[in-house]
Amino acid sequence: MKVIGIVAEYNPFHSGHAYQIQQTKALLGENCAVVVIMSGNWVQSAYPALMDKWLRSQIALSHGADLVFELPTPWAISSAEEFARGSIALLHATGIVDTLSFGSECGQIASLLKVAHCLNSTGYQEQIAQQVKGGSSFAHCRQKVVEHLLGQPFSHILETPNNTLGIEYLRALSHLNSTITPITIQRMGAEHNSIVTQPSQHLSATQIRKHILEQNLESVLPFLSSTAQTILSTAPQITKHSLFLFERLMLASLRTMSLDDWSLLPDSGVSEGLPNRLYSAAHAARSLDEFYTMVKTKRYAHSRLRRLALWGFLGLTKQHRLPSPSYLRVLGFNAQGQALLSQMKKTATLPIVTKPAHMKTLSPVAQSLFEAEVRCTDLYDLLSASVPSGGREWTSSIVRVHSPQFDT
């Protein structure tokens, strides 16, 4: 039996995600098992997830996933390279995943592999080091170097986000000398982060979230599974008010940060004087958008600044930027997933955590990582309309699903 690995946020799980699972199984066999590495309560766009990780796990397990592990927050809210390295390290550490499936705009694994090999080459490393000295953004410099080394058709591959993330998955597999075989499913329907007026197939998660936040759930029902529809209509979720509260909490946190606090963040650009700009903007800005506008330059992408601000808000520093996660934290499983966990007792190269109490037996580094996760969830829960008591990481149980559905 093939065991497929998928990396996702499922924010929320929609028809495009179901399509990826279905197409992967069509290629490799319907009896394939699916192991998902899923971001927790905070996602790469530097926002809180629409629903908490346990609800999102329940939806995924109801629609094709068999076993869901958490991608710890320090990787979930990092750049594409770090996001991919953390995710692939966890899939590799299971010892059971033999195939990685990811979506891409390109749909051609050979082309993506060629760009990945280029980015891992000595020639690329030498040229990119020279390019970034010119003050342009890293993404612009990277594309320019790839165009020089491989030609324009390959540099264009880096213009779209799913291609770029897929290439980082391939690079991470190479760094680990992993035997996991990569395949890619061509992305169909609306482009990543797009808003369309007449969808022909799948909506982007961005558009679905927009409609849900505007309390216009009915317009996106065709793109959501029945389980997602039920949970979204009954369970707590992020609302427009939550995001307003999030902005105020963020601004309050940023205004209390010292210059040293900014300097302790990963990728904070100390040598370039970025902490000074961040510190000054935090005290002057009246909104997050104004803060980002004050700090942004040609060198610093908006996404990087958003992630830096979120790291500061969550109390994460350089010490949390570890080479890779130090445990496999189970969020949920079904019957087949439970069998995979039993198999992993012999194959896994990281501790498997099925109960929060297990954390107390792990290394100090692993315990520190989980303590940071506890804080991240406590801050996430402050955005709820009905704020729960702190410490939900210690009290929440693993999600168990017994009867998968395949309605979308």
C-alpha cells in the first residue's frame, strides 16, 4: 500500500483540496493512505486560521486524510523555504511515507525538479549572494539568477506561489537525501489568492475565506464539503470582529517591543538596520497596514514584514528557529491512520506525541517548542467570541473519525 504525504493549511478544506487527494489516488491506487502535515492555529499569511486545528483536522479526516500531524507554528508562519523544510522533515521522520503529492500551477515534476536542482547548486549560491547586495528583493534576485542559469521558461516557473512552494519541497527532499518520491497535481480553477466573479471550477481559499468573513457562506457552499459546511455553520470561527481584535492586539504588542526585541526575531535584518525601522513604525502606526507601509522597502517583501510582526506578537524569537521540528504531534486519525501509527512505532525517527502529557518526557528543546505552541494557541483563543480558559493545548483530545465521506 502506498502512503502519500501531503502538506496543507486547509484554511478551510475545499473542493480543490479534495481534487488533489482524488487525483493522487487515481494515479497511485484508491487504497492509498494519506498522511497530512497541517499548519496549526496560525498560518503562513501571518493570520489566524479560520477554524482551529482540531476542527480542520476533523474535516480533513472526513474527506480523504487518514492521519494528521501538526506543523509547529515556527515553521507554519515562516518563509516558503522554512515552511517546506519543517514539513518535509516531519514526513521523512514518519518512516512510512513513500510519496509526496503537492499542487502546482506548472503540473510538470521534471521542470520543477530542474529548478530545484539549480537552487541547490553551488553556481546559484554564488550568484544569488552577489545579486542580493544590490538591494532588490530576494524573490526578484532569485528569478534573475535562475533566468541566467536555466533560461526564461524556467525562471517564469518561480512567478507563481504553488510552483515556488513545490520547488522548496523538492529542495528539502534533496537536503535530507529522502527516498520519498515526489509527484505534482496541476492546480485547477481559480489562481492562488485570487478573487473571481464567475468561477468555473474551484475557488481559491482566499475567496472562500472572504465570503465566510462577510457572512456570505451560501455563495461558497458548492466548494465546501458537507462536514465543512456543518462545522462552519455551528462551530466557533474567526470573524471580521476577530480580525479587528487581532489587529488591536498586534499593535498593542508591537508598541511594547524594544529595539532588542525586534533584533531577536529571525530574519530581522539586523545588519541592514531593519529593527530600527520596525521599532519606529510600531510606535507611529495607527493600523497594521500603516505599519507595513512605513517599513516596506524594495528589499523587504510585504509577506516577510507580516511574518516578522506575527513572530513578535506570538513571542517567538531566533531560539525557536530550529533546524527541524523535534516531535511528531498527532492531531487526528481514522482507523487506517491508527494502523499507520502502530507501524510508525518501528519506523519513526522522532518521538510520536499522542497525548500532551507525553511532552513532559521529551528533550528540553522539544518541551520548549511545545511551550511556545501553548502560548500561540492561548493567544489564538483570545480571538474567539467566547474566550476559553488558557491551556487548551493540554486539554484537547486527538480527533478520531470513523466514517470518511467523499461528497466533494
